[in-house]
Amino acid sequence: MKHACLGLLAATLLAGCASVPSRAQTRPAAPPTPVGAETAERWSADLAAALASYTSAPTYAGEIGLAGAYVRVGILDQAHERFAAAARLDPADGAAWDGLARIWRDWGFPAYGLGDAYRAVSAAPDSPAVHNTLGTILQVLGKGRDARSRFARALALDPGAAYARNNLCYSWLMEGATGAAAVECGAALELDPGLRAARNNLALTRAIDGDLAGAVGIFEAAGGEAAAQYNLGIVYLAQRRYSAAADAFDRAGALQPSLTRARARADLAHRQAAAAPESGGSHERR
């Protein structure tokens, strides 16, 4: 099976893949202490409106709306509280359970969102979104076959769900099945030509198969020349071609000085090039 440190690639591409690698599984005793919520309420018109609506009518719909607003401004601890409150109000509705599952996933504790994801599917079996959420969690937990069945179910319910097509592409990438991945990414881009994650995943299929020029062309179309060089650097890192990675990161930083990650990764790649032998291959077989 082909692979090229795919977890690293997925984790570090600019505007990259839809799924993310898991971290160590130690469940927090409670959601983190709220940080910056009052400030966000002042500068986010969306959040202020959701708060006003909820205050005037503290209903299930209000809880869901407020939770969604907190998600959009990145305050996941408050979003978790609101989704949990909604689930207590109406345990038979899938939206709250789905929201809780996504937060656990995005916090980096996907195993603790698995039960909520299954509750969401049980409550809303005809919702493509909840099947997709369950699929992303299963994928992070290393259950690719089960994840793909959920993405396929989401597509059966909504054939226009480009996000589910992209997640199928990502899942096949994690298996090293670049041909199947390319088909799914292409289908996702037919549905949504602006889906940058699918375009980057398609570029990865080219890079893993040794077509670096093709990968660069797709990366450039997805995010411009600086992003293309940065993402190419990630590919080189995965191939242990550290000097080439350092050069690519240096070019990315020169093209876009605000891309501070490029400078940091260039420094790291230069150190790795000096300390380690380089690999000439683009992938390993096992």
C-alpha cells in the first residue's frame, strides 16, 4: 500500500483536508473555562443577535442558534454548554447531539464525541450532515471503512454534498488508494469548484504518485503561488527531502512575508537537512 506520512500532510497543509488527526485521549472533567466570550459578544453582530434572540425566547431553537453563533466565533466551551442545554430540552432532536459530537472532535477528543454522533444519527437518520459528522469521527479513530459507509450514506441522502465527497477522497488517501481518492476529489470539485480542501487533497494524490508538477499546479489554483510552495514543502517533508522542503518554505516566505509558518518550517527543515540523511523516494510500500 502506498503512503507518504499522510497524517502529517493532512494536518499541515494550508486550507487542507477535511478531517484531522487525533490527539491523546484524556477527557477533560469539564469544558474549558470561557475565555473572551464577553469581548466576542461586543464585536460579533451575529453573536449579539443570537444572544438577544435567546434572551427574549429561551427555547430549544434559541439554544441551537446561540450554540451555532458561539461555534462561528470559535468559542467552543460556550457552544458546548448551549448544545448540552438544548439536548436536555429535546433529547429526541439530532441537532444538539451533532453539535456536541463536532465540538469533541474539534477539541481533539473524537472518542468522546462518538456516542453523541450515534445519538444524532438515531435522532435524525435522514440528515446527511449527522452521517457525515459520524464519518469524520470514525475516520479520525482509524475506522476508515466504517467512515466511508457514513459518507456514502450522506451522499445517498444528498447527492450534492460536496463535503461528503471530499471526505471520501480524504478517507481513500488515508488508505493510500490514490486512484479512488482522485475520483472522489474530482467529483467533489464538480459539485463545488471552490472547495479548497478537495483541491488540496487532489494535489496530494498527484504528489503521492510522483507528479509534483501536477501537484504544484493544483496547489496554485487552490491558494496562489505562496500557498503552493508551502504545501509543496509539506510534501517534501513527508518524503524526507529536507533540503527541497527548506527551499520551498523559503520561497513561500519570500512570496508572502506574512506567512510566518513558512519561516518556522523553513528553519526546521534546514536543521533536519543538516542532521538527517534524505530519502529519494516519494512513498514507501508495505
